[in-house]
Amino acid sequence: MKTTTSIKLDKDVKESAAKLAEELGLSLSSVVNATLKQFVNERRVVFSAHPEFNEKTAEEIRLIRKEIVAGKNLIGPFADAAAMRAYLLK
């Protein structure tokens, strides 16, 4: 049996979700239904998002990536875990 419900959503979120669902060949209703079924079956809510770093952390990550590309400040690879452990403990 189907039923209708009303929920309040941010307009932008609804539009983005509807667009993505359509791109995937789904209706927004089927996405909401599947999400609620998963919630009921697993008794948990899983949030997944790309992390948003503050500017200081983002700058550090940019610097680290530049060093990796330049081959600077890299250690390893190690032949095995014992070799890595020996290096870390010296």
C-alpha cells in the first residue's frame, strides 16, 4: 500500500536531488523510499560527504601534494612492516 507524506526540504537540496535521481534513471520518490527502507532495516543513518577543510588545513594539504609530486620529504617504500617499524623506532 502506498501513502503520501509531506516533508519540508531546502529548495536547492530538493532540486539537486531530483536532478541527480533523474540522471540515474530514478524518481526522487524511489530514492526517498529506498533511503527510508534502509533506515528502518539497519536502524541507523549513514552520512557520507566529502570533507570540507578549513583554509589552514587545505593549504597544508596543497603543500603536501606539491612535495609528493616533487618527490620531497618521502620515506619508503619499505619491504615489509618490520622494516617500517625498524625505521620508525630508530
